[in-house]
Amino acid sequence: MLLIPCPFCGPRNESEFAHGGPVRARRPDPDAVSDAAWVEYLTVTPNPQGPVQEHWWHVRGCGTWLTLWRDTTSHDIVKGPDDA
Amino acid sequence: MQRYSLFSLARNALSGHRNWARAWRSPPLQPAYDVVIIGAGGHGLATAYYLAKEFGQKNIAVLERGWLGGGNIARNTVTIRSNYMRDESIPFYVKSVAMFEDLTRELNFNMMHSKRTMVDVVQTYSRMRELRRRQLTMDIYGSTYEPISTEELRRRIPALTGGGPDARLPILGGMVHTDAGVNRHDAVAWGYARGADALGVEIHQKTAVQSLIRGADGAIAGVQTNRGKVRAAKVVVAVSGHTTTVTETAGLKLPLRTMNLTAFVSEPVKPLVDVIVNCPDSGFYFSQSDKGEMVIGGAPDAGQSFRRDIKQTVFEDTVTAMLSLFPAFQKLKLMRQWGGHLDIAHDASPIMSKTDVAGLFITAGWWGGYKAIPAGGLTLAHLVARGEPHPLMAAFTLERFRHLDFVMESGTTTAR
Ligand SMILES: Cc1cc2nc3c(=O)[nH]c(=O)nc-3n(C[C@H](O)[C@H](O)[C@H](O)COP(=O)(O)OP(=O)(O)OC[C@H]3O[C@@H](n4cnc5c(N)ncnc54)[C@H](O)[C@@H]3O)c2cc1C
Ligand SMILES: [Zn+2]
């Protein structure tokens, strides 16, 4: 069970949250990038054995969306590359 | 190869079963092969077998980092069926089910195949519509799907006492897929390994591929393993959930995510359920093994995962859902639980394909890919040997992503 830090409610049980999928790159203008880059944006998600950034929705709590980094090998919530 | 028969069994019984020949060799690792297959799971071993048997390739090595048949093939719930959604998928799985039914004879290895029908318990109208739609398409390709009433459902599965009119999701009816069956996963791995070995294929266990090696021209040149470099002009990646881990080393980006799918089994009890029961709206499925255990599977963990255990939340959700329809199972003791990491493609259909690296092939996205092992092995062997996709899998190459021509599949029971 993850203990997910909600910015409004503090650490809450994972069962109060819905998983919102991986955080994706910014959507490019399809006319401004190559076909390969457009296909990659649409279909490819980083799949590391290590930290991934993802959205979670505090749906059975305050209703906010948040992002966190989670290690795919341990499920631990970890510091992301941009976290201070 | 030593044939298995009633006669060989009797003869070996006389010598106390001490003189059986080894089922496969453990030869020394050579510096080069024509084809290197990474991963001795179902897909890797079946591909090696059909490359040798149907396409006359002899100089093949299968490299396995652990022991053969110790990956997801050992962790799956052995449901074999062809009730998929898409015109591209159904004929492929119909072929695979038929090949499974003939596999005992083909490999001279008892698969303990038990054709026993799968019954879907339907609790929402959207599901009912989706399954009726599948039925129309399945009809075209000779797969079986028939609706049954709730009364008939309860007659066929007497333990199904929940889901009455007062339940949160009352049962609306069912669908029956008579082609479905279960068999013995170890026999599939060992049978293909023994068959491939007899045709000259070398299987190297405890041989982990650390990276792919590309030549000066960019084409595949071989693999780096913990036992040294192995050269090959053709390399097949058949590592289930670890596809991207391996292909990253050649700089490839693939539309695959790795997830953890889990299962658990109960103590053995007397025969109680003689079909495979699938409850997609509640989110679990199970069948009773020959030993009497209930083999139960649920939904995957939320998000990507390389873990191989079951999360408490997933476990509790699955058990709660199961007890809502099968309240008598409250008395069952649960014995073991586990998970396995599988990769799933962007559109949930498998990927059997060449790649941007010449000579490098992948077979991946096998979410529910146990049932696909015979047809997957045969058709991938065709692609590797001939350079052209087999008609049954031509829709499953990476080309579909290049053209944004997805084969969106919903027949993978628990995938969301
Ligand atoms: C809980 C669960 C239930 C399932 N239920 C079903 C079901 O009912 N029906 C169904 O059809 N499917 C089911 N599946 C899916 C099925 O198990 C997989 O799709 C299938 O086994 C994958 O193909 P495989 O047998 O080749 O994989 P695996 O058996 O995983 O083989 C891959 C092999 O590659 C090896 N490997 C990995 N990396 C390396 C490396 N770097 N170097 C060398 N070797 C490496 C691994 O050790 C492994 O042995 C289930 C899976 C799970 C986890
Ligand atoms: Zn909150």
C-alpha cells in the first residue's frame, strides 16, 4: 500500500486514489515535428526499472490531481530529478 | 530423443526410474550462432522449435538468464482460449488453441490438456454489448461464443450464489466459450525445450544477456552475456516483461509498458467448478486445477511495475470481488500468491516484428500470451527465417504504429 502525499490532505492511503497514468511529454504540434516524433509522442512511454513520473487522482478524498515519482522495482515514492 | 510411451514407462519402472535419459543437453556455449533467441520462456522455446522443425534452421541458441520455464510461463493461470475482439486477433488465437490441442502428440509430452469451456459472468449492459459484438466477429473465424441466461449460468456453476437481484451488480447473463481449456505450463516449456534440443537447438541456462551488440553498419552483431560475447546475425528478443530493458541497450524506443499481473491459489478441495469462470465486471477469474486448488487471478497493479508479488490492495480487492459472487469461498484457505511482470503494447495487441535494427526481432506485448505460445512461435519462426511476416501475424508488426493503425484489443481479460 502506498502512502501518497496529497498537497491538501497530507499522506493518505493509496486506496483513496485512482491511478492517472504516466506523465507524458508536452504534446507537439504534429505539423511541426517529424512523423517519427509524432508517433513516438503518441505511443511511447518511458519504461524504466526505476523512477517513473505519474498522475494520481485523490478521487475518494479532496478530488485533486497530483504527480509523483514512483520506483517501478520497489513501488517506493521517490524524489524525482527535478525535486529539490 | 527418448520417446515417452506406456512401454518406456513400464521399462523404466523396472529399473526404479533411474535410467531415464536427460530431456535436453547442456552443451558448451559457442562464440557464434546463426540465430540467438533471448529468453527460454514459452515464446522463445517455441520459436526455436519451429525454426528448427519447419524452417530447417539448425544453428540456434536459446539464452536464458535463469532456468528454462522459470519466467512468466511458470506464473500464469494457463487459460487457453480464442474469444478475442478483433478480426486480426481471432484467427491467430483459433490457430493457437488448435495447436495446443495437438501439442501432446506433436511433442510426445503429456500436456494434460483439459478442454473445459470458459463461462463469462456478465454484470453490466456495456459488457454484454461488447461480448455480443465479439460473438459476431468470432463466428466468422470459427471460434465459439454463445449467450446463456442467468438461470443456465447458475445451473452450470452451482457455487455462483451471489450477484442476485439485490446485489450492487446483479448478474445479467453469461457467455459460453467451449473452445477454452487449461493444461500444464511446465509441460509446455519442457516439451518445447526437449523437442528443440532433439532438433539440434542449444539451450543455455544461467546465461543473461546484458546488452545487444550492433555492428559498424548498425545491424545486430550479437549479444553480450555474463558468459562472454556471442555473435549472431539474427537475434530474437523473447523476454516478456523485460523487452524494453534489453532493446534499450540498442537504442530502441518501443510502445511497451511493463505491469505486474498477479494470481493466488487456494487449498485443494473436491471438484466444485468444472469450467473456467471469468467475471470481467467484478474483476477476477478462476479455474479449479486437477489437484483441486482454485487458481484465481485478478487485475494488475495500477501503474508500471517490475515487481513480482501481489500488492495487499490488489489482493483484497480481488478477494472481495470474488466473495461477492462466490460467498462460499469465504471458507477457502489461500495457500500461495505471486505476480509476474508482463509488457503490454500501446494498443494491447502483441508485437511480433522486425525492428529498426536490422536482424533484431522482438516478440512482446504478451499480456495473456500463454495461449499464444504455439502460434506465436510458429509465426515468429516464419518471420525470422523468411524475413516476411506470416499471414496470421502480419497485423502485429511495429508497422501499425508507424501508420497509427492500432489494433485496439479488449480480449485481454484483465487489462485496462
Ligand atoms: C499471474 C499471471 C497470470 C497469467 N495468466 C495467463 C492466462 O491465464 N492465459 C494466458 O494466455 N496468459 C497468461 N499470462 C501471461 C503469460 O504468462 C505470458 O504472456 C507468457 O508467459 C509470456 O511469454 P513467455 O512464456 O515467453 O515469457 P517468460 O516465461 O517470462 O519467458 C521470458 C524469459 O526471458 C528470460 N529473460 C529475461 N531477461 C533476460 C535476459 N536479459 N537474458 C536472458 N534471459 C532473459 C526470463 O528469465 C524468462 O525465462 C499470465 C501471466 C501472469 C503473470
Ligand atoms: Zn487530497
